[in-house]
Amino acid sequence: MNLLHVTLLAVLVFGFVLLVVDRRRPRLAGSYVRYVLLALIAVATLTPFVWLACAAVKESNVLMKYVLLPPISEWGEALGLTSYRKLFAPRASLHGPIQFWQYLLNSVFLASAATIIQTLFCSMGGYALSKYRFAGQRAVMLFMIGSMTLPGMLLLAPLYKMMVGFGWMDSYLALLIPGAASAFGIFLFRQAMISVPDSLLEAARIDGASELFIYWRITMPLVRPMTAAFCLIVFMGQWNAFIGPQIFLHSGYKLTAPVMLSQYMMQFGEDYGVFLSGTFLCILPIAVLFLALQREFIAGLTSGAVKG
Amino acid sequence: MKPASNYHPVQRAAPYWFLAPYLLLALVFFIYPLFEATRLAFYQTHGALAREWVGLDNFVFLFRDRNFIQALSNTAIFAICNCALMVPISLGLALLLNTRNNRFKGFFRVLFFSPNFVGQIFVGIMFAVIFLPRYGLMNRFLQTLLGWGLETEWLTDPAMVMPALILTNLWMYVGFNMIYFLAALQNVDDSLVEAARIDGAGPWAVFWNVTLPSIKPVAIFVLVVCMINSFQFFDLPWAMFRQTFGPGNSALFMVSYLYDSAFHTGDLGLASAVGWVLGAIIMLVSFVQIKVLGTGTEDA
């Protein structure tokens, strides 16, 4: 019998009592069971995050001793930032010493650049498909759907060969250009832009607005929530990307944080604190962005798929 | 919308200009590599430049290679178990959350969804430590709850590797798929549910005869996407097992095999052949699922 058992038992007994006593309002017992289940799943979902946050501030000698945080009386010696100091210590490379900051900056740059390029190209494509009617439109749409069913991994080997041919190895171009416009993104923007009223665009046209003006100054501001969601999707995708940077980048100073962390995992072996604090640091900015934009993000994900 | 003939010439050209970046990129970085992958599959290469024609030998080699067969079976087992658990669990979670007056719906929705924003590499690093014997969070939790020993070797016992990977994958994506089911459940016609209730149908009958048929298209969508993604499983096991294939190749998946043959062996031809086997399986599985289950709608 431990604290966890006692808590679970109390929850069960209370539910049973509700079920027996409250015969007139059986809904109450039902929603009790519902909330207990939801709460349990919520705890299961959050625990790894909480565990990681605690691991990131513990000293390595007590990292495994306490599951979460040590008792307050030991905080003085058990908590500390030694693992960060190890993580950020300059490391020798062919191009001189490199700090972990460099990888974070590279990741930020790559993710931001990918976001800008993809948002531009995908919104342009989505605008064309939603606001014009033109010869070949159906063919383009069918091609896009077809392209989404093929696994991206199939193209990995030939893309590698192409990048060697282009001289783009060890260059960010290899990561930014091939994926600069995705069928998925174009469909997302098409879905959002369909609801922009045609009469508005027509009125602008009569006033002499150029097609570019109508796209950039009239349509884009009207799909701002969708744009925010898409930016976040792309940013996250690039921030978390592993296989591309791993294959196409070689120079130490160009690598991204996920690639480096997976290498640290092998280098530091048992010194879990180092790569766990690095992981915590990489999750944090994305978590903030996600919480700020979660409503748009979730709406963006479902807009294309449901009701199709 | 006006018919195309009424457009001014500038307007008629405009959509092509707007689509030009995508079309150009698709031509260079999709269509060309696709042909190249098909061609390469019949060659053996040494790095990116040297190659020799081997005909169908790549495919013959693959199906005689014990490692590839293991990658194939690991991937299939993972895909089947993962989706068989993923679909019902995420649907169950959506049903649990989908009540009319659930004040905390938005809160739970974001919370369950949240593991999804963490990349597979980061999750792999976290869970490599969570699954450690003796000290890991998982074993500690199981011991406190059920009194199981602390010595379960999640990451070094080949038999435990698959359960560990599936558990981690479920943790990551159940909330993600739940979002789709929640959206579908909100579109279920309330009057149908009410009519069934008046006719004396119990909650189970209502679910089976009214709710399930109306969310069928989304359920099939989730299943097909789950299968497609499961067959391309790579980042998570790669990080969790520190860039190895796990004990006894138990974490060797088709994409790991592809990655290894392309970038360690240096045979882009063999890798392309693996890619085509993978592509063929994915297309076949998606096709069969959609044929057998139907798309569930007439206009989809």
C-alpha cells in the first residue's frame, strides 16, 4: 500500500458511492467517471514533460535518485545548472570551438527561413487554385493529391544524388529549396481562401487593383489565422527535422540542434543530464509558440481533412 | 465565379504565375527524382557518382536479405499494432471529451494534443531515459502501481522493444488523431441521435448505428494516414536506440534499412529499390483499405 494506491482507491470508492447513492441523477456518476478518466489521461500525458523539466535542473549525481524533484531540504546541493554548463561548453571542431548556441541559432534560422519561403509559395498556389478558374486546374489538383500519397523517403536517395550534382551539399539550400512549396500547404491555403468573397476581389479589380495587390493586400490579410497556423506547422516541422539536416549538412558549425543532441546522446552516454537539458531547451520555445497559437493550429490541421 | 473567357488576358495568365513556383519545384524536386528513383533501382551505386547496371538484382537481393525481411516484418508488426490501438484509443478519447457541457473541453484538447509538437528526435531522447531499467520513470511507475520489478529491460530485451516503441508512439499521436475524431463528432446530426433515443436505442446502439456511420469517413482517413506514417517510422527508434537498430535488430524498420543502405553502405540504387518496395506497400495498403472500407461518402 502506498500513496498512489490510496489515491486510486479513494477515487474508485467515491465513484462507487456516487453510483449507489445518487440513483435519481445517474448522470452525475457518469460525468464523475468521465472526469476521473480524463484527469488520469491528462496526468499520463503531462508526466513526461514534468519529468523532463525536473531532470533539466537536477545535478547529475542525483538525476536518477529522485523521480521528480528532490526534497526541499536538499535543493541546495541537488539542484543546479552543471549540465547546462557542460552542454554550452565550447567544443573543438575543424572550424574552431563551437558552442551549443550555434546549433540553436542555426535551427532558428533554418526554421524561420523555411517558414517564410513556404508560406509565400503555398499561399500563392492556394490563391491560384481557389480564386481563379483556368485550363489545367483539375490536372494540377489531381497531381498534387497523387504526390501526397507517395512516401517522401522514396525521393531521399535521388535527392541526395541531385544535391551532390548541384553542389548544394553542406548548404542550407539543400534543406530549404526542395521543400519550398508543398501540396499540403497549398491545399490548406486553398481551403481557407475559398471563403474569401469573390465580390470583394471583383470590386478591387474594378478599382484598378493589380492581381498581385489583390492577393497580397486583400486576400492574405483575410486568411491571417490560417497563415499563423501554417507558419507554426512549418516552423515546428523544420525545428524538429532530423533526417534532412543529418544527411545534407557536414560542417560542425552548420548543424542543427536535433542532430547535435542525438550525437551528444552517444557521446555523453550515461551523463543523461546533458542531453536532457538540451532537449528541454529545444522543446521550450516550441511549447511557447504552440500555446500562443494552439487555437489556430488545431483549426488549421482539421480544416482540410474533415468535411472533404 | 465568371467563366474563363470573360477574363482580361492579365487575369487569365495570373493563376499560372501564382502556381509557377510550386510547379517548377515539383518538376525539379519531385517528378525528376521520381524518375531517377525508378532508374536508380536497377543500378548498384558507390556513393553519388559511380554506378553499374544490375537489373532486378537489387530487388532479388532485398528479398533474400535476412535483415530486410526483418525490417519488413518489424515495420508491418509496428504498423498493424500501432494503428489497431491508435484508432480506437483516439476515438475513445474523443468520445470521452465530446459532451455538450464540458467546460474543460478546450483545456483537455490542447493538453492531449501537446506531445505532438515535440519532434520525434526529442521524444526519442526523453523516452530512452524514461524506459531505463531500475531508474527509469516507466519502471518506477509500474513498480509503485503494480509492484512489478524494476528490472524490465524495455530497451535491451528484443521482446520489449516493440511495446516500448508503440507506447511512445501512442503517447505522441493519440491526441493528434483525437482532434480529427472530435471535429467529426461535432458534425454528427443531433436530430438523428435524438430520434434513435426516442425509438428506445441504448447508448451502445446509438453509437454503433448512428455515430459510427457518420464519422466513418474520418475514421478511414485516420486509419489510412496512421498506416502511411507507421510504414515511414524512423526518427523515433533512431534516436531512442542511439542511432542503432536496437538489440537483435528489433528496432530495424524499412526506412532505417533505406537510410543505412544509402548513407552507410553508399548504395543509392539499393536504397531506391527499398524506397519503391516501401512506396508499393503503402499504396497497396491505402488502396485496399479504401476499397474494403469505402470512403464512406459519395462526394469525397
